[in-house]
Amino acid sequence: MTNRHHHKKSIFGFTLVEIAMVVMLIGIIASLGISSLTLKIKQTSYKVTEMRMEAIKETMIAYLRRNKRLPCPNLNNIAVPVIRSVTFDGLEDSVSGVCTLPTDSTLTSSDFGVLPYSTLGLAREQVMDGWGNFFSYKISTAPINWTGEDRTIFESDTGALILNSNSGYIVIVVSHGPNGDGAYTTKGTRNKLPSYVDAPDEYENIEDSSFGTDGNFIDSNLSTISPEFDDIVIGLNMDDLVAPLIKDGTVNTDGELVNNNKQQLKSIYNTLTGYMLLNFPSTGNCNFPNNISDLGTSVPQNDPWGTPYNYTKFTNIDNTTDASETIFNITSTNGYNVSMTKGEGVALFLGTPFAIPECMQ
């Protein structure tokens, strides 16, 4: 009877040592699970941030294609004397393509703020990083104002922003990383700012020119100063924004613009020669029109770069006998021009039914 009882204890009973070992194993397994979950959450946050940044890039390209400009930041809730009780409205703060500060703002820069998600046609969460903070957004407004209305985009256009010591960026988008220092929140407030002394790299990304350099940004992948620096920064330059528009034909290459310009100058030249043949013999005088616009609305007034052609004419053709004297000249901004001398004007009438006007002789 005693032996049977002892046998049951050996099968169903546990010693304190055995129980301790089981508890320890459960703790190890649990800690591994928690560590794995923490790592998974961290990886997901980074992945969400990267995916949303890539989506923002594509949205910017699409916006530029439709509007021939880029939006100003949303500033309506940033750095006001009294924190507002409302969150960002997602609309760009601009007047006729010029970025403007709210009247009660204490900021001095109107080109750094939150991505205007409503203006871009995005949901609010699409302009927030994986840690629930808004991406910061900087737009280049010099030497070319990329937010300006009614402007023409060119292949050679660039920006003035700097990322990781590389210049020429037009757009900068910043995730302030897991610590969120300097990021704007959905409450309309801003997280604590990084210290210029302890975290100079992060400080550069909050656009405070008191110590940092305005328009200069640093990505954490290239940081060698602050070991805790965790900002994720992307920059969009001409190749990112304009090259896709050139590929789909929305924007002409510089070579295409030059060819278009030559064709337009040729068109103006031909119209002026037609004007000479039609008007000089019948009127008896050799007066050119005062302006290119006088030749009709079908005649190009501006060159392909958006600048009016420079048109000059010789007003007293009949007072010169110099065949090399230029009687009209049209010049574009890049230096291309067409012109006619008096000798060429005389030759124009030869071989035509029209007699050479006395004023051309």
C-alpha cells in the first residue's frame, strides 16, 4: 500500500525545484514573446512611415502635374500665442500662391509646417508617421517659388533646400522618429523640442535658425553626432518631381523648349515679312507695327520660358541707304533671335508681284 502511494507522488507531484524551473521557463518564453512583439511593433512603425512617405512623394508629383505648382504648408495651428483647441485643418496657408503666416502666429517662416493633407486630397492619417505624429514639411520658395501660381515648370528648375549636405532639394518631409521630439501632434500642439547641445542633428530638422541652418536637414542614417538621433527624412529634387512629368509629356525638356522657341521665332518672322508685303506697297510707307501683339492673337507673345519676346524695329527705314542696317529684331530670354536687314527686306520683294516700295530703296 505504501509503495503504491509513493509511486503516485512520483508521477503526479512536483518538487519546489521543478516548479521553479517551470516558472523560469514560462518567464523566459514570455519575455521572448514580449521582445518579439516589441520588435514587431517597432518594425511596423518604421514600415508604415516609409510607406506613407513614398505615397506622399507620388501625391506631390500628381499635385504638381495638375496644378503646375506645389502646396504651401498647413500653418494654422503652429506657434500661436495661445494654443488653439482645434487641430490642423489640412489646408495650405497661402494667398495667390504665396505662403502666408496666420495673423496670430509667432513664427517667422511660412514655408515649414504640416503637410496640407486636405489640399493634397489625402486623409489625415496619411500625413502622420508610424508613431502618430504629423510629418513636418518644408517647401523651397527660392530661388524659384515652387508654390507660385501660373508658372511654367522647366527641366532645369531646382530648389534651395539641403539634405545630408546635398543641395538642390525642392521638398523635405521629416518624421521625427520614435521619440517625436519637435513633431506636431493631432492636438494642435508640438512635442518638446530637441536640445541644440545634446541633439544638434534633430535640432536642424525643426527649422529653428536661432542655432541651426535654415533649409538644412539631416537624416538619421547619416548622422554621426547624436547616437539617439532617430529622425527619418526624405528629400524630393528635380529628378524626383519633374522627371516623371517630362516622361509623360506634361513638361518639355530643355531641348524641346529650344526647338519650340525657334519655331515661334520663325513664325513671328514670317508674319512680319507677310506684313511687309501686304502693307508697305499699299501704304507707301515702311512702318512696322508697334508691338508683336498688333500682328494678331495667333502670333506668340511670350517665349516658351514665359517671358515676353523683346521686339525692336527701325523707325526710319527710308532715311538709311545702308543695306546692313537691321530693320527689325526679335530676341528671346535665352539669346535666340531673328532679324532682318534692309538689304534682306529689298530682296524679299524681288521675285514677287509687288514692286519694291520707295521707302525700301
